[in-house]
Amino acid sequence: MNRICNLFGIRYPIIQGGMVWCSGWKLAAAVSNAGGLGLLGAGSMHPETLIEHIHKIKSATNKPWGVNVPLMYPEIDRLIDILIAEKVGIVFTSAGSPKKYTAKFHEAGIKVAHVVSSSKFALKCEEAGVDAIVAEGFEAGGHNGREETTTMTLIPQVRQTTSLPLIAAGGIGSGQAFAAATALGADGVQIGTMFALSEESSASEAFKKRCINLDEGDTMLCLKKIAPTRLVKNHLYNRVAEAEERGAHAEELKEILGKAASKRGIFEGDTENGELEIGQVASAIKEIKPVSEIINTLIDEYEMTISKLKSLSF
């Protein structure tokens, strides 16, 4: 049996990324009900909001689901207490070292996966005792690793570094890409952009419509002096790019972004003055579809690709 499916008790080794302002209970429940693993995105939720979403997803699905937790979360200790008290079974951590919290999660019976952008950090994850690793290439939307390593380069190198169950992320937007990731050594995939642009995503319709009309090259990695972030090119991005080109310091960049820039762009739908975080693969997505259709298509394309590869002879 597939190791990711076995670890999390799911039908397909497809994980929904825990994306800020996109990953509410409706999206996570839809992914879990369709056979994948849905994740609540705690990074954009106040503790009380997270509790509300946990209670709602418990009513919406009897399938496994989890919570994505950026370890730089301002109230991380309170958040962890909530996850334990609510008996959350699966946690995906990111943006920090998993060493401090993995043992505490395990003591509470919680399975832990951690997101990395390099082989070096994958090894540190194994030393920390996590149950699985998400290796994310820099094609991904939102916050990214400083190494700028692509998924196709990253996955085989992480696979050589660790024997843990491995999940590929970044640029996975089709069953063909799913098959390619497994060929490179991944046991499953984490998908953000496709689900961010689904019917069940909590992102604004304005954000979704802007993203399904993107062309190649319409997203760029920027904000390296703060935290590398892939954004859609818009008025805010242009202001950031101009400031970076003349060597602006981090404080000026923060001032340009203003308060709650990603909420403004993704959730409230200000597509010119907000941060629009989305992956490169958005340019290949031209429709807003329900999660069930997305997953069924992914599986059909994956199986057709594997069948086609088996028929090839050299």
C-alpha cells in the first residue's frame, strides 16, 4: 500500500496545501471527502477562528483531515494546546524547525509532517522525528525557500537524503505532474494552487478569476529581504519590484506592503493593491472547478500516464 495513504488513512496520496485565506473547513472537508487529505490553514486564523473551523470540519466529514501550522505563528503555544485539546490527528508544520514541537505532538498521538525546501532541512526533519516530509520546490505560491530549487531538482535529492515518506509540492497541477513526482521518488503530492482556485476555496471570487487568467511569467518570487514570496504581478508587486531594484531595506518593503496584504488580496479581493499569492502552475488552470472533479481528473490523468509509460519500449 502507498506509504502516505497508509500513514494518514486516506484513499489517494493527495494532500491539500494549508494555504492562508484559502483553506477553510469547506475546502478541507471537500478534499478529505474526495479521498485526499484536507488541511485547515491555521496561518490566517485567530485561535477562536481555528476552533470554529475544527468544529465545522468535524461535522462535515468522517474522513481524516489535519491542520497546517506555521511555526512562526504569534501564539504558537496556545495553538498547539488547541490542537491537542480538540484531538486533531494530523499536523503539517512549516516556517520553522520542527524539533521543538514534534515530540509534544507525538505524545498527544498526532502525526507530523514538515515542509522543507532543501535536502539539508529534510535531514533535520528526520532527526527531529517527523512522520513525513513535504519537499516544496520554488514553483510554489506564497512563501518559499531561499534556495530557489525547483521541484524536479529537489525531490530526487531529498529522496537520497531520507527514507521517510516523501510528499512533493510545487508546480503539481496535473496527473502527469503527479506521476512525474512519484517517478522522482515521492510517495505522494501536496497541491496548493489547484485547490486555491476551486469552488470550495475560501479565497475571493475576484482572486480566483484573476488567477485563472494568468499567463506564463505572470508570477514572480520577490520579498527576499523579508521572506521569499511568489506573487502575481499587479500594482503592489510593481511597487515592491521597483523598491527592490533600487536596494530598499526590509522596513521600507514592509511599509509598502502595509497591514494584512495577503488578506487584502486573497480574501477581500483587492487584486491590484493586495498580495496575490499563487503558484506558477496557475497559468495552466483556466476554470474554477469543484474539488471532487479536480481529484477525479488528477487520478484519471495519473493512471493514463502510468499506463502510457508502461507501454513505451526502447
